Amino acid sequence: MIERITFDGPVILGAGLAGLSAALAAGKALVLSPTPLATGCSSAWAQGGMAAALSDEDSPELHAADTIAAGAGLCDPKAVALLTREGPQAVRDLAALGAPFDRKAPKDGESGAFVLSLEAAHAKARVARVGGDGAGAAIMAAVIATVRATPSIEIRENARARRLLQDATGRVVGVLAQIDGALVEIRSPAVILATGGVGGLYAVTTTPAEVRGEGLGLAALAGATIADPEFVQFHPTAIDIGKDPAPLATEALRGEGAILRNTDGKAFMADYHPAKELAPRDVVARALHAERAAGRGAFLDATQAVGAHFPHEFPAVFEACQSAGIDPRREMIPVTPAVHYHMGGVATDLDGRASLPGLYAAGECASTGVQGANRLASNSLLEAAVFGARAGRAAAAEAVHGGEPASLEPLPDLPEAALQILRKAMSRDAGVIRDASGLARLLDQIEALEPAYGPCPTIVAARLIVEAALARQESRGGHYRTDFPATAQPVRTFVTLTSADAAVRYAAE
Ligand code: SIN
């Protein structure tokens, strides 16, 4: 007998910055988190900070122009304008909740101005940071404290979604959850997906292992439209010390002047792009991939740019290096590209509405049109805060209970051994560099898993990425095809699954 709960507000799947921003904006919400709060979500691991036009030399329009340039033709300008306009207030709101952003000395009794870092492809220093490289953890600590002090927000940890519940019309009417091991049918007028990205589908990632496209797969299996799934962002400088997930060496280090070198000590970025270390992230990731593939290795040299200041300016990176016996004050840091962010996701409008009534999405698992083919650094926490709050407000305002769920069957899980095989294959064939033969081989491998484990949300998420990567016969942003290196017309991908076989069908939208 499955326990049944009825909740009169949005149920939010995921407790990163998008999920908790949605909960605070909704006022009343039930948040399901697979892990204890502040763990298992990428938000808490973010190092750089939040990009926003916070200085007198900057403006939302300049921030929008950089976002659109990085997005390589696929950003939705309306979504970008909204993000960059609402950005400064979103940062101030988080500061008011207690997020201790780094500040300059205060003047005339007012709070000091934000200390702003420069990151790649930003024309201005505009990344509000905390304790050098601790933005994500500090912002999440402030938001979690606020949520915990809000009695109308309920939190259930160790709670995973096993299926979206839908009535006979297709409306999402709740979620079948596994809470502390037991299945619970939760009926609610709205469900907000805030489940994060797809890093855990890849062997080398900077994101928590739990984040592996489950929300994407759940939404696709319910029939929601998915946008741009082929666009996966690789961070160029994950620290290559054999850890899974790989610790990040924030891009702010390159903003401070750290240099990428190969084993011979050559500063190689000049061979790849005039902006060198501050070239767009996809360009830097491919340059590192090329150096490593040629056997020359890749290292981040911050010995001059940061040197003795490392322990207090970049404490998280310093600690990760020290854990592997590397002293970044004196030694170069071995680095590798790693999956860091998914630009694609559940297609939404500007208030987080997905294509199915009753379903909303926010943060990395959503595709609002802000990130295009390549996300600008430090726009992700900003998107989570701005669009998470918008989704929470819309879901609370539009909440209508639907009919009886058509199925209460949990969707299958992917066993650990099969997941590890899939992760290796995804990194090999749907990585920084792709081509038709690798992607076709990968698709065969995914299809071989389907009879045993499909329809499993994790496998479906992988299939969405791979089929769209195979179909996109061009190179753009985070998607690089050696067999189609040129860029074609800018066209976004919108796909749905057929219910019959969970194969991807391209929707003419
Ligand atoms: C970083 O700190 O390099 C990551 C920032 C981001 O991915 O937005």
C-alpha cells in the first residue's frame, strides 16, 4: 500500500539555489531533496560567484551583450534581457538574506561596494564573490537558513522522485517519491523541477555524482518538450588528481592572471585564441583537450598571479590541491576539461512553465533560452535565483488540482555498474570533441541498455543528449563536431519522446 499525501502548494524537486529560490517565492512549498541540504547540489559547489551589473562602469545591456555573444547565436534575447535587468537586485536580495559577499571598505555608514571578479568573456569585472572562491557554499548557507526559518516551507531529505504523476489529460498532478526508502504518492497542484544538470552522466565532471539528468528524463518521459540537450559545457580547468567528481580550479584564477601551460612550460593559449586564457570557455576547453590528446599535458600556473595569497584568496582550490600533495603557490596545477553545466533542459517560458500543465522547471534542468549554446561564466547562480523565484511565484499563483493519476508505477533506476559503463562511454563519445561515428556507437550502447533498464530517466537523459548531438551537423558553442567544424544557421533544438519506445522525435516547433 503506497502512502498518499495531498499538498496544497508546489512540490519542488531539488534543493539547490533554483529550488530554494522557488520555495521562498512560492511562500508555501514542499521541497524534496535526495541528499541532506547543502550537499548533492551544484549550487553549493560554485566557486566563482554571481555575475550582475553591479558597478558604475557596467550595465545590464553590457552584461546582456556578453551573455548573447557567449551563447553563440542560440540565446533568447528576451530571457537574457530579463536576467541581466533583474540580476543586480537578485544579488542584493541574497546579500539581504545574509550571503556574505566580499565588499570594499564601507563609506559614509553604507555597506561597501561589491568586490567584483573578472571572468572569461565578460567585458567588465562583474562577478560578485564570497571569500574568494566560496560563493556557492556561502550563498546556499544563507538561503538554507532562511528556508529552515520559514514554517510554510516543508523539507524532506532523502527524497527522490520516481515518476511524475499525470492525469488522463496529461496534466502533472504530483509526484511519486521515494522517501527514506518508501514510495509516497504526493498529489499537488504544481511540480517544479529543480534537479540540476547532467554531470553525473559523464566520467569526468565537476558536479555532484547525484546530478545525472533525472529531472530531464522524468520530464521527457511525461511528454514535456526538451530544448537544446546536445549543449553540454566543459569547464577547462577541473583539477586532474584522479578524484570523482573532479575539484574545480575556478576561472577567476585566470581572471587574476594565471596561465595555462603544457608539460614543456609553454603558455599555449596564444596558439588557439587572441584572448588567450580569457577566451570563451569552449575554446579553452578544446585547447586543453588538444594539448592533452597530443601528449603535451595541461597545467594551470598561478604561482606568479596568486602565489602566496592562495590560501586566503582561493581557499577551496588551495585545499583541493593540498589534498593531492600539490602546493599551488609553488607548483603548477594539473588540469583537465570536465562536464560542468548543461545549457539544455526542460523547455520553459520566462515564468518557468514547461509544455505540460502543472509542470515548471528552473535552474540548470530548465532551458529558459538564457544560456544559448554556451553559458557565460557565473550566469548560472544568477539564473537559478532569478528564474527560480519566477517559477515559484507562477506555480503558486496558478495552482489547480488535476484528476486521478493514470499510473503509480515507479520508473526504473540504472544500477551502479551500468551507470559507470554509460559514464565512460558518454565522456569518450559525447565529450569536448564529437563525430558521427562516436555518437552512433554511443547510441548503440544506450540502446543496448534500454531493454534491461528502460524507460529509466537517466538513460533517457543520455539518449536526448546523444541523439541531438548526432542530429546537429555543425559546431557551435559547447557542441563541437570534427566532421562538421563549420557553424550553420542558428536553430534551437526542441524535442519530445514518443511514449511508445522512448526514442527522441524532433518536434516541429
Ligand atoms: C568558475 O568558477 O570557474 C565557474 C563559474 C561558472 O561556471 O559559472
